[in-house]
Amino acid sequence: MKHHYCFSLFLILVMLELITISSVAYGQGNVLKKTLNSSSLHRPKASLSIDYYHRKCPDAEGIISQKVSAWIKKDPTLAPAIIRLHFHDCAVRGCDGSILLNHKGSERSAFESRTLKGFQLIDEIKSELERRCPETVSCADILTAAARDATILAGGPFWEVPFGRKDGRTSLAREASMVPHGHENITTLLEFLQGIGLDMLDLVALSGSHTVGRSTCHSFMDRLYNFNGTGKPDPSLNVNYLMLLRKRCKRESDLVYLDAITPRTFDTTYYTNLMRKVGLLSTDQSLYSDARTAPFVEAFATQPFLFRSQFAVSMVKLGNVGVLTGSTDKGEIRVNCNYVNGA
């Protein structure tokens, strides 16, 4: 165990040095080194706690885990769907369960949310928790923990989830358009993530969730025929992959795996795909095309341990975005995830 720890530490130090050296050539060395250090040392928000429910609802994590496992066993596509649902929640107003509110004009009703799924699973978990521990476990905490459990079931890493989030009371459809859709450039993505407290390393690590799951052809159709209005396909797309995608995408609603090689396995093939110009979304491929993020792609592609470790760190950071806690944050514990209390 001691030797394993030392070797793991050695890999992290090597990654830091390699990324710094590579980045200096691009004039990004100090920025990237600071990014790696700050993300690696990140800790859960002080107002959240991994033992928050130990006395209030000791079976909470077990109930969430059992329900997630049962549903994903029947439908494996729910694993990446729940991870994506969690991101959409945290990307708008923070991780407050606002994406779960189901009313006219809510984020959930927006055009941008039309392909989201997993709501029924969260509802079933909430119903069971209300039966066992009434008005105790928030919908925001349920979704955050479910995303962790879905990651594990897809073959990804484990991490401790800090709890104590309250549910928000506001959800607006127009704000759903804030979430990246797969067409943005790296600068735009970085600015968006920095706006919610994440950084460059988090961008590359969290994008690795595309190692599982599918996308509609609508999200990348422009890359196949008319990239940036040129009337030509995206030159950063592997020619053979381009021909395959044209065959698969007869309609914009058709679905294609985000990882063409190992679509059901949580691994680093996503990153090696980018190095081979086989990234499905333009935002994926841009991670390797852009000098600022390419060193991270190369590091994760060659060191699976580093990817898994950083993915866990970045997911904790994501789960801490804009959380409502305590009695002064205007949050609540919804008794039904679809509606604010008293609605």
C-alpha cells in the first residue's frame, strides 16, 4: 500500500511537471500550474459535511445508491443521463435542484432541456426518503449523490459527497440557455466555468464524462456539412469518422455515442479519441486543438489514474457550486422535487 501511494504521488508530480513544461512553450506555464494546484487542493464547502445525514437520516446514501443501481441495471443509459442532469442543475443558479422543478417556464421546460432524462428516478428516490425521513433530504443532495453513484456504476471513481444543500425556489427557462451546448470555443467555455467557480483543469476533467453516453446528431450536424458557414465539413474531424457519422445521422434526432470506441466504459479512450480527431462534439475536439488544454488531454490519455482522481475532485467542486445552506439562504427541503413547497 505504501509503495502504491508513493507511485501515485510520483505520477501526480510528473503530470504537474510535464504540463508545466509543455505549457511554457505556449506562454501558459504559470497559469496551468496554478490551476492544477488549486483544483487538487480543493476542499468541500465548509457548510457542507459528508456526515450531514448520519443522525438525521442514516440510510439516505444507501437508499439513493440502491435506487440508482436498480434503475441503471434496467436502463444503462441512465448513468450518463444522471451525470448530465446534475451538470445542468449546477450550471444554472448552482446545485439547488432547480432543474427538477416541473412547471410552465421552468428550466426543465426549456428547449435546451428537451433531451434530459432521469427525473422519474429522482422522484422515486425522493418518495422513499420522504417515507423514511420526512422533510429531511433535499432534492439537490439526492441529485448530487445520484450523479456520484451513476458514475461508479458506469465504471468511474468513487468520491465522498458532502451534504447539506437546500433546494431553490426559482427556475427559469431562459436561464437554461446558459448551459454549453457543444458549439462553443474553449475561451467561451472557460469563461462560463470560471463564472461558476471552476477552472481549466475542471473543464478537461469533467468533459471526460463524455466517455459514456450519447448525443443527438443535432448537436454536431454542422461539423458534417457546413462548419462555421464554410459549406465544408470540420477539418479537425477524422475523415473516416466523418463518413461514419454521415451514415449514422439521417435525422437530427438520431443518437450517436460520444465515445466511438468504448461507449459503455468509463475510461480514458475519450481523450485518445481527441488525439486521433475522433471527438464527437466540436467542444470535445477543441480541447486537443487548443494549446491551453491540449497538455491536459495528453496527460489524462496516458495516465488513467490521474484522470479518475481529478474527475472525482472536479465533481466535488461542481457539486459545491452556488449551494444554498443554513437558514439564511432562502432555500427549503422540498417534499416533492417537482414543486416548491406550498405550490
